[in-house]
Amino acid sequence: MKNFILKNFHLIKENEQNSIISRVNEIVENFSLTYQEITLDINKRLKTSAGQIKYKINDEQYNKRVIISLSYNYYKEFGFTRILQTLNHELAHLVTLIKHNQGGHNKLFYHYCELLGGSTKYNTNEYIYSKKKWHYECLGCGVMFDMIIKIKNTKMNCSKCKNNITNFKIEKIKE
Ligand SMILES: [Zn+2]
Ligand SMILES: [Zn+2]
């Protein structure tokens, strides 16, 4: 292990700490990733996403200094197996970043994400959906979905049948 900075790792179990570190090591070695420093952070403030990776494309300095944050709240709510999938998602970003200097959820990213067994849904959405508060049902076609915030835009239409949002049945989800 070289040039890893660990933050808040005391929040998770020791065997989980080791799993994360050896997984990152494995990817770094398998893909021969060159970097200056990787910070791994179990982050208590990350509330709207399961994980996050910070870097800047085309910035040689920052490029090699990467911060991967994993949400402590997500870990508590969904357990370690799921946070490992999040880690793999972030590691897919790491590979596309360092090897190809590309960011975002593009085709190449999904290629690596699948290869590494990462969560392919946007992590943020998955976390947010667990916090959904409003249930919407289209009275035109019956399509249903849940939202964390109430839709304010009355010009919105159903993507399936084009029924206007004002003709939706809306219910608050009980917690
Ligand atoms: Zn991502
Ligand atoms: Zn509809």
C-alpha cells in the first residue's frame, strides 16, 4: 500500500477497512494506475449520495490526487456489500480518469463499471430513492414513480402518455 490517506476508517469494522484497502490496491495494480495520492474517506456528511470521487480533468496536479468518499449513512442503511459496489463504481471513475483522462458517466465508464462490479445506477439516485416521500400516479396511463420533493413545475407531462402533472394522483408516503 502506498500513498493512501485514510479518513474516518474507525467508523467501520476492521475487516471492512481491510477489504476496502485491498480492493483499491488490487485495482491500482491491475490497471497500473499512477497517482500521487489517494484519499479514502468514510464520510458522515455525504447525505445525498452513496459515494463521490473528486478530481479535475486536464489538471495534471489534481489529476493525480484523488479523493474517494463513501457515505457513512449509506453504509449504515444498506450495509457493507452495497458500499463495496459503490467503491467499485468510484474505482471505475478512477480508471477512466487516470488511464483515459475522462470523467463522468460515459460509455467507457460503464465498460469499467461493469467489469469491476460497480453499481451502475447513479449512486446518488439509489440513495435518494430510499428517502422518497411523494408517490405519483399518472391518471392517464397508470405509470407510477416516487420523488423526494414535490414537483412544483405544473408544465411537466407524463413521459409515457403526455398527461399533465396536474392530472396525477399524489400521495405522501408514510414513514
Ligand atoms: Zn459516478
Ligand atoms: Zn401517463
